[in-house]
Amino acid sequence: MKKKITYSKVLGVKNLTESTYIISLERGDFNFKAGQYLVLKVTGENKAREYSIYSPEDSPAIDLLIKEVDNGEVSKELKYMPIGTNVELTGPFGFFVLREDKNGLNNHYTFIATGTGISPFHSIILSNPDLNYEIIHGVRNGYEAYDSSDYQEDNYHLCTSREQSGNFHGRVTQYLTEKGIRKDSIYYICGNSAMVNEVTDLLEQNGIKPENIRTEIFF
């Protein structure tokens, strides 16, 4: 089934760091589940990119958390996009959403992300304020703890690899190894493929069943 295109406009851009920003878009009648992604295309151009949705399900706008990359034409262009620019949204796509089973929101969730891979978790947590969760967020520097105040302080664990400004100095795999792996949690992992594969292997080696591990690759 072909997804409908929603015609939208840029509402604004908010810089979080020198290279990372949030772009806000008119939502219109675009509906989604927290954890899903969309395809964004600037009207009249041939370039389109996939982005996880950063905002909660009840937000009047759609926010996307984007990191500007050296060879990324779209990420560089969107950063300086004038308010009112026409864009096209296709979707939503993906199944990286809270599992729907008999326990539902009563499950404990462990969200593991690197960099802007935290985007779907931001949407999930803000959409479900009573969720029982913890986040393990791996970044290089402490200033990359994007909107960390949106999470319960005790539930957010920042792992910094280049400096010691976070809760833990080292990679997310080191954190899991040293702090221990909770056996009764459902694990969601989002980031680059190497990290996702490494964490998945570590969880399975520690007795986490494959059906309790969900992954999303960020390129």
C-alpha cells in the first residue's frame, strides 16, 4: 500500500550544537506511532531522506533531530531552511514502536542509543509519561546529551567516550558490562550498525531472548 504524501512547511530550526539541530514542520493530518520514521523531501528537489520522528504523538508539529554530516547534502540544506519552505512528508514507516502484548506499558524498557539515535526514544518516552524505562545514551562529548532534561534524571545514563562529563566514561557496551544487564527488561537499540550488532550480541550472550531485543539502524 502506497503511503500518502503530506504537504507541509518548515516552522523553524533550533540549533542544539554546532552540527545538530531540530527542524520543526507543520503536521497537518500526518499521524504516526512513537518510534516510527518518515521520508522528507523538499518540494521541487530530487533529494529525499529518512528521519525518525523526535516529537511525541500529540505534538502539534513534527520535530526531527538531525545531525549535519560532511557529505550529507540534505542535512546541510535543512539546517538553513527558511521558515515557510515547502516540504513533502511520506509515511509513517517502521515497527520500532512499543510492543503490544498483555503487559503493554507495564513492561520495563531499556533504550540504548548512540548520538541522534536517541530520536525515536524521545518520541516514545514523551508520548508515554508513565513508562517504566531507562536510557543508556552513548556520545563523544557531554554537550551531545540532546534535551536530556526531558527524561527523568535517574533514568538517563550518559556515556561519554571522549571526556568524563557524563554519568559514565566509556562506550555503551562497557556500561552494560560493568553495570550489569537487567534480565526482565525489553531492549530497544538504535544507532550505527556496529554498535547495534555489538550490543545485540552482548545481550544474547547474557541470556536476553531475541524476541526481547528490537533494533533500528541509523546510517
